Amino acid sequence: MEILLPEIIFAGATIGTVSDLDGTFKLVTEAESGDLIVSFVGFKTQKTAF
């Protein structure tokens, strides 16, 4: 199931973005690794490493 326009944030940070209609997003960081948190109202929030 596709979720349109989820919120994507860096774990432990205050910066984030939402994806476009194609699911593409861009976040800029100097970190070489960390976690992204993907959330959308009504769905379980998920964390994934980058």
C-alpha cells in the first residue's frame, strides 16, 4: 500500500520534510548515518537507518 505525502524526519532532530506525490524527498545532513522516521496520520510510525 502506498502512502501519499508522509512526513520524514531525522531521529533526534527538528528538521524534516514530506515526500512529493511520487514518494521522492530530499533532506540534507552532514551525518554519515542515523535514523529516519516516517509517519502518516492513522498509520504506524516506522524508523529506518540510513
